[in-house]
Amino acid sequence: MTTLFWDSSNKPRIAFISSSDATNLIAKIFESLLMIVVILTEFSKLTLRTTIGFVVMGFVGFFMKLIFIPINNIIIGSV
């Protein structure tokens, strides 16, 4: 198999790749693609858990205000 490479002088040169090198190159490409898929699945899990955390903390904060603002007004209003 022949491939065309460009060296630092921008002149194309031809390099010969053996079949074992080509299969190693293909294996490395597929391995990197699989790693990208793994990284994307981890990223999607992380974003889902972060979103759930924000939603839960938002509801907790909302209900804390909903409960404690009237109690605070009763305490301050009675003084």
C-alpha cells in the first residue's frame, strides 16, 4: 500500500506501508473511536446527574423559602 505524505518542505513523498502497519493503524483508529464513545457516555451520565442535582437543590431552596419566609414574618411582626 502506498500513501502520500508531505514533509517539512511541502514536497509530497511516497511512503510504503506494509499490511501489518495498515492493520495496526486501522485498529488504533477504531480503538480511538471506541474511547470517544466511552467518553461521550460518561459525559452524558455526568450531565444528567448534574442536572438532577440542580433541579433537586432548586426545589429544596424554593420550599425552604416557602416555609421560612412566613415564619420569619410572624416572628418579626410580633416584636
